[in-house]
Amino acid sequence: MDLHALGKTLVASLAFSLLGILLFGFVFVVIQKVTPFSIRKELETDHNVAMAIVLAAVILGVAIIVAAAVHGS
């Protein structure tokens, strides 16, 4: 087994994981700033399923973008 290639792959995986987490955090902050209401209140107090579905779609969209970036490298 080539340890150099394994190390390179591990570093790339960690870098893309960090990028994905940072990108998700950024997108979540942008969504909170854009919406005129509290997302937390909508999910926890009002049990707004539509809001949960929209947030899930955003999470999946960011995950697909990061996965495409990882696969393309």
C-alpha cells in the first residue's frame, strides 16, 4: 500500500470536509439574514414542516456541490 497516496487522499478528504462545513455554515447564516422571521421559532415552536423541507433541500444542495468538487479532483 502506498502511504504517500493514502496521506494525500486523507488530507484532500479533510480539506473538502472542512470546506463543506464552512460552506454550510455560511449558507445557513445567509438564510437566517434573508428570512424576515426566526427560523428557530418556525422549526421548534410552530413545527413548520415546509421550512424544515426547505432547509433540508439547502443542506442537500450544498452536499451535492461539495461531493461534485471532491469527485472532480
